[in-house]
Amino acid sequence: MGSYRRRIIDTTLDELQPHLRALSIHGPKGVGKTATAMQRARSVVDLSLASQRQIVRADPSTLTSLPGPVLVDEWQRLPEVWDHIRHAVDGGSPPGHFIIAGSSTPRGAVVHSGAGRIVPMRMRPLSLAEREVESPTVSVANLLEAGGDIAGSSQLRLADYVEEITASGFPAIRQLPARVRRAELDAYLANVVQREFPEQGYVVRKPESLRAWLAAYAAATSSTTAYTKILDAATAGIQDKPAKETTLSYRDALSSLWLLDPTPAWIPGHNHLDRLAQSPKHQLADPALAARLLGLDAPALLRAEQGSTRLTEGTILGALFEHLAALSLHVYAEAAEARVYHLRTRNGDHEVDFIVQRPDGCILAIEVKLADRVDDADVRHLAWLKNKVGGDLIDAVVVYAGEYAYRRRDGIAVVPLALLGP
């Protein structure tokens, strides 16, 4: 326990968990859910163990008789436990009694939403701030309140960001030597195809087709490429293509495993804008998974910057840099009770990489540029958005790979990705 490194979600848990009768921490395998939950649990029921499942099946009241907080880990291995906990909450279990952790939602399981009873919290791989490679000087929470200075300098350069993309945000993987990391990530992906899908009830008749679809999805990182185009890219030259319904089941299974983390399209609450596209931006749970699916390590990514390997225009390194920004922004925004979206007009003439929206509808607009400097052309979409939404725009920021955080004369902030924090 003494070696535990606090996560950003811990601050939220400190505030909420003692007062909630039940909460669930969900996210893909390996992000640290169990380690985080165990910091505040007095009792642990590990449902990955057959003996523990047998006990709970025989006597569900065990869950309420144990001293709390009670961590129910890998709950998806015994889906009915969700309803046992829901009924326990209805029956008056004390505040802070249940913490549920899981890495999937079972297919076909009749699971009540838990609304009003079990509060969900998503846990992601390590954000850039949580990796402690730099000390953030610009807070997303402060930006959302129109406060805080824009200052500081970063020592990270392009090669450092490439290292962070390929090292991954999985705590147990990122500290390993590069070759071992690649082997671990390959094993992680193989486990998804060979074990996780069947456990979810999805029959994979052609594992190579699923792997090809995953690689095509990875190539579409940070784009809104249609699923039909992803299918075409995955099955180029194959006569016996999987049906569209099959590939949509791939998407559903990956979503239930929390391995897809798309950025949804922003639909403004006011009538400022029309003709907005509604397709999400594709992103996996971690950019390192996308890089491995494409067979790209750090040197190969730097070489790939010389040309395009994406389904759409641009370089794969630029897409993965944006993916790293997305992962971090989701973590920072949720800590500030905000949500992350993207904006794109239907004809593609205007696009803003990220819209961070407060509950009251006011927004922070963020563009991501894989560059060490920012010029006027890089802020044109932010200027367009400011003209459209007026006072609803709290601030506008360009996140880049340069050295200094500062404000331009037009008021737009420029911040190195490594200096952005919660």
C-alpha cells in the first residue's frame, strides 16, 4: 500500500465515496482500478476467484455483513452481484459501503442501470500529468473558470512525446524496457481477441479479421472515418468479407470492454451553430494500443512523420499526439465535472479538436498541433468559433509540442501538452 501513487480520480473519490452508498469504478484491464479501490476498502470480495463466487452465490448477504467499505472486484464474473448490491442499497446499506470494480459489462446480462443507487466513475490509463514526466503549470479546471496564469516552460520535445505515446498509460507496462513493453502490449491485444471476446459471448470465427479491423480502427485514430470505410480498409483484397453486422459487434464488444474511448461530437445547447457533423472521433483506450496495432514503435513513428499511414489526410504521429491529448483531457475534464467533445461542420470547413463543456453549457475550445510553434493559421478555427458562440466561450487554447506556455496578442493561449494538468 505504501508504494501507491495517487491518481487524479482519487481526489474525486475522496470527496464522494464516503457519502455514496455504492459506486462503480470501470475501465479497461490494467489501468489500476483495483489498486485505487483497495486504498479505501476494508474488505475485498474478489470474484475472479471461483471460491469467492461460490460464497456469494450461496449467500449474497455476505456482501452486507462484511465491514465496509467493501470492494467487489471483477464483478462481471458474477453479474447478478450488481442487483444484490442495488437491493442492499435500497435496503439501507450505510454510506460508503460498496465499491464495485470491473473491466467489462457482460453481454446479455440483465443489469439494472443502478441509477440513483450505484454511481459510475470511469478510470482511464495514466494521463500525461499522472506520469510525472513534467510539472503542469496550466490547470484545465482554472481555464474552465476563466482563471489562472498561462506560464511555464517544458523540457519535453517531439521524441519525448513519441516515447509517451508508445510507452502507454498502463501503469504496469510503461516502466518496462521498450522490447518488453511491445511484447506486453501484443499479449494484451492477443488476450482481447482470444479470451476477452469469447468471455463476452462474441464468437470470433476469424481472429485475423478481428485483428485487421482493430488495425484499421487504429489507423483511423482521431478521425471521424465512417465504420464502412474502416471495414473496407480492414478487408482490402479479401473476397469473403465479414458482414457489417459482424464488425459492428466488434465495436460493441470493444466498448463493453472499455477499450474504445471515442470523443463524441459536440451538439450545442444554444442555437449558435448548424450543420454540425455528429460522428465521433475514433480513439482506443490508449494510443500505445493503436501504435502496436499498426506495428509502430518510437523510431518507426518518427519515420512515419515523413508520410501518411492514416485512412484520412495527415500523419499517424499527429493523430496519436492528438490521441494522447484526448486521453489526458478526458481525465482532467472529468475531475472538473466537465465533458470533452469535438466540433466539425458537415462540409469540413471548420473543425475544433476538443470542446470541453461545463454543466452550464459554457465551453473551453482546444486545438492540438504537432509543432513547436503556433502561427495565425493554427488559430483560425478558434477565431471562427469565438465569433459564433460569443460569451459562451470561456477560453481558447492551442496545445502543442513546443517549449513555452503563453498568451498570444489575440488572447488565445498556447500551452505545451506536458504543461496541461487537472
